[in-house]
Amino acid sequence: MEKTETIEKRLRKIEDLLISQKTVLNFNEASEFIGMSKSTLYRLTSTGNIPHYKPTGKNIFFNRGELQNWMLRNPVKTKDQIEQEAESYILKHK
């Protein structure tokens, strides 16, 4: 049983490496890449809240770089950044 688990882990690693090399991802690959369920990803595409492509009007594809940019939108500032901005604001508006 342990050997089977090890082989499965290694295969999974290889699959992940192959997906990371692709520029265009299909729906299932995109779901795994961004770590969201397929139903959530489908909802995001149907509402137009995530960049995607439908070249034939049926199958959905994603650009890996656009997905990365989408995942990194709306950064949360650190406490230090907020304090620095507050100090800067106070100095400007004295």
C-alpha cells in the first residue's frame, strides 16, 4: 500500500509540473490551478467575474497568466504599510 501511495504522489507531482508549463488551461486544469471547486469557477465564468475564453462558444479556456493576475488582485496591506500611509497623510495635511 505504501508503494502505491508513493507512486500516486509522484504521478501527481509530474501532473502538476506539466500543468504549470501550460499557458492555456482547460476548465478542470484551471479549477485545480486556482484551488477552487468547479462549481465556484463555473459561477465566476457565468457572471463574468474571471477572465476566460470560449473560442467555439462551448468549451471554456483560461490564460494562466491572467488567472495569476486575477488571484493577486485586491492586495491586503500589512499593518506597517497602513501605519506608514497614516503617518504620511498626517504629515501632508498638517
